[in-house]
Amino acid sequence: MKYNFDEVIDRTGTYSIKYDVAPPNAAKDLLPMWIADMDFPCAQPIIDALHNRIDHRIFGYSNYFFPQVKQPVIDWFERRFGWTIDFNDIVYSPGVVPAISFLLHILTQPGDGVIVQQPVYYPFANMVAARGCTVVNNALKYEDGAYTMDYADLEAKMADPANKGMILCSPHNPVGRVWTEEELKQVVAIAQKYDKWIISDEIHCDLIRGGYTHTPLLKLCPEYKHRIIACTAPSKTFNMAGMQMSNIIIPNEEYRQKWYAYTMGELSISSPSPFGIVAMHAAYNEGEDWLNQVNAYLDENVAFMKQYLAEHLPEAHMVESQGTYLVWVDVNAYCSDAKELERLMLEEAGVYFDEGYIFGPGGSGFERFNIACPRSILAKSLERMSAVLKKYAGK
């Protein structure tokens, strides 16, 4: 079927974090472009499957360990990426963020160093600090408006015995990089040299711009699979984060047993929602056409945004979007004061962004746009932002 992603659906009053939560100083008619969920309705097969499950009328505990539960996950990654996943390597988590927290508990001791690549998804640093570990920043290099990894710095930090491993964001949130095979191989080669683990957050792996290809780290480097853990989920891909259904790939048997001992033994987390299972099955078995249409629409939103900024805010730099539905825009030429920029957007423009500074060093003066919305909403947010920034900068 053909989906209409231009449809504007009123999400207020649904207990939505995106639409029903706002800072107290924000404008009344706030446009939320921040948290990473879509404003698109789910694929019809997901909706139909949930209706059928509701019609059953009984919603008891579900078992994640039936082969039929995990099979659609295995089939999806084999079909989309040519990545063969062993049934036993897949473990359940209610989300990728909780999973990373669980993994830090398993893999580290307080005081250990954990490498991240800032500016990066801010819960990484928060979780590392909450574990009592040290956030070690292998800062991305921002040169000529593009981001690359600093391998010399990464090696220096991997060589430090105090640093036990790294959290890799692939594709990268917020800068939108889809790392090439060569880039990923360099990361693994350095980690292997110093025997360090890698948690690879691949939650955005299905949301890739035309002309780019995501490579699963475990598929690329199976020789190092005992030290790599991949975090996946249908949540970002199919706009079903509220279903709390993530699949974590842990080939290392020792790590996996520690995972079970901690999540199931200590935290008593073992049973996904029956709706999460049903939604995931429908998504992975029947949602591919919807996803392809979403990616095409996002490509068009990226092109629209690039043209709009070139015409109306020419000194802003939109970093090339290769993956995710989060676009990273440098507006330092109009306002380089991060807190003032935040105030301008919330109070005067009435647009709620995830401000660049929250992603760590290197993020100040950037805005992260969630473009997974109808183009009319994207246009309105760009109009509001550009009018306020041009007035503020006197340009």
C-alpha cells in the first residue's frame, strides 16, 4: 500500500513525551523537533496485528525464548544486511539505552574508563558516569563541515589500561555519519590490538539515506565477535519505541551468562510485552515496504531542508545526512552562545530541539532536528528558527 506521510496527526493528550511534555519557559504553540520518535503512523501490518492480538482478550506473561519469537529478528538481518545471527546470541531488553546500562554493569567496575565519541547521544556519558566510570572522549574531528574519527587519539586511549572499552554509535547520532567498512575495520583493529570490548549501538541501522549502506559490526568482523556486542531494535525503524522491544546480540557466552544473571537474576527483567512481540513480528515480517517508503520520504525531507537553509539561513551549515532521521545543523554563525540559542528557540521561535551542547564537547552552537515528521511541520520549524536567528544576528 501507499502511505501518506504528509498527514498531520494530533498526538497531544496521549501521554506523549514529545508532545505532552515541555519546558516551563517554552512558547505555548511549541513545535517539538527533539526526541527521536516519528510523527508517522505505524505500518498497517503492525496495526492489524495488534488489533488481532487485542481481540484475543488475554494478555498474560510472554516467553522470549521460543524459537518463533526470535526468528523474525534473524530473518530481518539476514535479508536486509546478509548478517547471520545465531539464535542463542540474542537476548531481550526493554530498550537499547537500558541494555547499554546493563552492559556497563557487566563489563566495568567503578573507576574504569569508557571511550565515547562526542558529540554523541548524551545518555552514553550519563550512563558511564552513573556507573561510577570515567567518560573518555575520543572526540570526532569536524573539518570542512564533515565528521571523521580520530584514530591516533582512539589508539592512545585504547592503549591506556584504565580504559576497558568503547561505546560505538553506528550510525552516529547526532552527526548522521554512516561509518564505512574501512572506518569500522580500523576501530576493531585498534580494539583488538589492546583487547578492548566494543558496545555497538546500531539502533538506527535501517534508517539510511540513499546511496549509503550500513554495515553491522559483527558481520564485518566476526573474528572479534567475542568482544563485540550489538544493540538492535525495531523501535526507531518502525516508530514503536513504546513497545519496549529490543534485541541485543551477545556472541560471547560468558558475557551472555552475566547478562542473564544480572537482568533476570537481579533485576527480574525477562518477559517482554505480548504487544511488543506481536508488533516486532509484524514489523520485521511485513513492514519492509513501509520502511522503504519512509526512507524515501526522509530523503526528500533532507533535500527540502538543505534547500530551505541555503535560501533563508545561508550561513548555517547542515552536516550531510547519511543515516538516522536526525539532522545536525551548525548555526554558530548566527548564535554561538549555547544557552542563549536554547532560549531563543524555546521562547521566541517556539521550537523544541535537542540542543547541541547536551551531546558533549563539540556540540555547542548546533541544533539536532528530528525530521521524521510531515514536511509541513518541518517547514514551519525551519521558518520559525530562521526568522528568529536572522533577527538576533541582524542578518
